[in-house]
Amino acid sequence: MIIKSLKQSKKKIQEISLRFDLSKRKKELKVVEGIINNVQLNGDKALRYYTEKFDKVTLRSITVSTSDIKNSTKYISKELLAAIKHAIKRITNFQRTNAPTSWTKEFELGEKLGYRYESLDSVGIYIPGGKTPLISTVLMTVIPAKVAGVKRIAIFTPPPVHKGILAACKLLGVNEIYQVGGAQAIAAAAYGTKSIVPVNKIVGPGNIYVTLAKKAVFGKVGIDGLYGPSEIAIIADKTANPVYLAIDLLSQLEHGSGLESSVLVTDSEYIANETEKQVLKLAKELPNKEIVLNSWKKNSAIILVKNRKDIISLINELAPEHLEIITKNPETISNQVKNAGAIFLGNYSCESIGDYIAGPSHCLPTGGCAKFSSGLTVMDFMKKISVIYFDKKSFNKVSHDVIELANAEGLKAHGDAIKLRIED
């Protein structure tokens, strides 16, 4: 569908942003709450029950054996193994540049202030499995955690666990893997069972039940974010290749939940028309073409806008997970975009590069959350602790102001803590 009206474009973008409104998922939330309560009460027994019910697998062991992890690389091709190793090297090199350094410095009164960065003690990482076992998500989550210095990393993924996921874990030195998926995995990670020690934080994408479970356990543990269905937006001008545009738009829709979204914003009527033709043509070659075409019809759009200012405004309102800019001068446009999870510049920086091997994590904010949040980084596996040091001289220079502020708030003990030290 090509939209030429600015008013209709804004309406469509609002619809796309609200397609995964968690507040309307009351039926699914009720199911999730029941699963969490059952796992808290019955632990491993509940995990086995839900695994048989949802995954049709009878678990002999909740934990993946050490020998299965050790032997996993034997069961994947040499080409895949080489690709995983190459991706690990690139992602690690990038994430190391993003690791913060603790610091303190002396300020104008002689006081010393700063931050100390500490890694989390433990993290649980959810890796989607099933028809699309996300090997890449192992790399994009575990590597930042490793670089941050997290000592205990536990993987949760539905059975049967794909050998590629196990191989990635082996290469990264992760030996704690649980073949449990869904909301039950999130509950186990948060509250623990006989087989599973609870973690401090849960990260990683998943389906609606996983996402609602993460939301439900937040506060007991930390979470990285609430990831919705994948999405891409592309800004293109007349210099773009419609075939490239079409296949990139389809690359997000093939994830297959039926709620994925692709949006093309262009000032070229030729690009709009040709890209639409190519999308419909190339979609027929995909194995899940019915779901893809349904997502294209319901949650996607080609928007024709003549004014560049309006193009930028629409993109900033959409705040897409992935944004490709395929124009003559993509950097110029990129500098005007405030809201996006990741930006890909030019013909050869397609979103697939970011998904697998570029370096930054592909775990990115969706559903407009890029307006206030960022993609997964090393900092998601760390916390910063304020460091404050006043000696007597610098203390005396601020003491009276602290007393005034404490008195204004009616907090006597706060003010007295200062007065006692002045008089001492």
C-alpha cells in the first residue's frame, strides 16, 4: 500500500506503533501469571509439565549435559563454525570499545566525586528456539555480558536445543544451559527451582508470553527491555535500488509472528511503485509467504513524502528498531534522526549485517521505545556506584546549604547529621 497523504501517513505510523500494545494482552497475561505462580510453587515439576505441554518434549534433564555442549561443534558444518567464530571476533572487538572505566576526580571545593562500575553477579539470557533458533542472539547477548565481566551466565532456550546454539555457547565458554522456554523459563530464572539458581537480571527477546513474563518479574530481577515484533524502516531516494529495498523490507517480515512491520519512506514515486512490485514478487519465494504478505498488508506501508522535513518527522515519530538510509548522502539525513534503535547507512549496510556480524548488539528497542531507550550494550550487564568523598574543609563549604535544604523538607535528622559534625 502506497500512502501519499501526510495525515494518513501519521495515522498509519500510530497504528504500527500500537500493534503490540501489552496493556491489551489480558488473556495472555492471565496465562503468564498462572505459569509464574505454578513455577514458584512446584519448581522443576512445573517446568517439566509446561515443556511437555507447549514444546511436546519430555525432559529427562532440565540442564543440557556438559558432553552435549562439548560435542556440539561436531554436528554443525565447518562453514557455520567459521562464521560463528568470525562473528564472535568482530562483536567482541566492538563491545570492548564500549566498556566503561571507573573514575573519580577532584571538584572545585576539593571534594572527590565519581562513578565505580561493577559487573552483575549473574544474568539469565533467553534465546528463542523452535523453527528459528537464534544462534546470533547468543553472540549478541553473551558477548556484552562477558566483556562486562559477568561471572555467571545462564542460557534458557526451548528444547530440542539447536546444535548451533550449543556450539556458540561452547565457543563463548558458557556451560550453564537450561532446555526450558517460554514464560516458565523466565519464572525459573527469576525465582529459581531445585535445578536452577535464580539470577540478578534477565535479558533477551522472546514471544508475547516471554515478554509479558519479563514484565511480571521485573522488580524481583532486572530486565533489559520488553521486545516486540521486529520492525524496519527505510528512507530512500531515487538513487536506491528497488530490489535491495524490497528484500530488506521482507527480511523483517519473515520472522513470522504476523506482527512484524516494514515501512519505506521515499520522495520518489518511481521508487515507491517499483519497490511495491518487487516486494510482492520476492515474497512469493519465501517459505512463509502467507504470513509475510499478511504482515505486509496489515502492519507495513510505503509512504510517499516530498518534503524531507516531513520524512524526518515521520521517522522520529515511528522510532523504528532498524532504520536503513539509502540515499545519495545518508550521513546528512542520519544526523537529523533522533529516534532509532540502529541506523544503517548506504546500499551495503543492510540490516542483515547488523543482525549477525557488524558488532553492536541486535537486541534493540521496538514499538517506538527507541524514543527513550537504547539497544543492548555492555552497560546492561553492569551497574554504576556513586563515589563521594568530602574532607572537613570541603564539608564545611556546603554544610549550611545542606541544613537549609533539609529544614525546608522537614527532615530534622538530615540537618542534625550536618550540625553535629560542624560542632564536633
